Amino acid sequence: MSALLTNNATATLSAGINSSDTSLTVNTGQGALFPNPGTGEYFYVTLSSPSGSIIEIVQVTARSTDTFTIVRAQDGTTAQSFSTGDFVELRPIAQLFREKQDLNIWGEHEYTTSRDYFLSGSYNALSLGPITIDTGDTVTINSGATWRII
């Protein structure tokens, strides 16, 4: 399964939900701000009251326009009841970072290129040739210099 992300996706519930509901509906047109999961894809949203005193994280496994199919009580939260107008927000959550860490996307990698790196332009921009990402912890530049990525 693959987690989907997007920036600044915020909506409000168009109708309240109780702690056993497995879908929610946001106000008309707000669903388009969120990803549209395909087979094996999902995203997380945080449900919260305006005061922030009631919070639950849910996993969204499908979206049909403004209606989300949800798996309740994710990342150590408890299923709660929410009211019309409560917030639905795609936020970074700890579970997402744990999942990405399990995929080892944060690990160290070795980068090599088929041509030299060089500084150019008035902004001292670093111009990079095509790179190959491999496992390891150094960057080898064609000129023979080695850089460690940490």
C-alpha cells in the first residue's frame, strides 16, 4: 500500500459523524483538495473540533467527490464523534514517517554522475549532471573528489 500526500488540504464536515461511521462527507467541492486513492493507496486526515479538544486520525482508502471512506482510530487515536463544521485536514502524522522509514527512503545513498559537477553563474549555483542513486554513503564526483552525504 502506498500513502498519498498533498499540500494544504483542509475541509469541514458537511454532516456530523459518530464513532462507528466508516465514511465522512466534506462540504461541496472541498473533496477535490485531497488525493484520490487508487487500488492499494490511501492518505491520512486528522479530524478535529474547532477548539482542538477532540482529535482523531483516520486513514482514507477511497474518495468519491466529497465523500471519504475511512478506517477509524489511526496512529494511537480513538474513534470519536464529530459535528458539522469540524475540521478535516491532511497533516503530517507520526505514522506516515514510520511507514516511510520502513521503506528506507531516509537512508544514506551514493550518487554518481557521468560528468563533472561545477559551479557556475552569478549565484554560485551547483550544476549537476545526471545522477544514479545507489546504496552507500558517499558521492563520487568524476574529478575524483568524494563528498559524504549525511
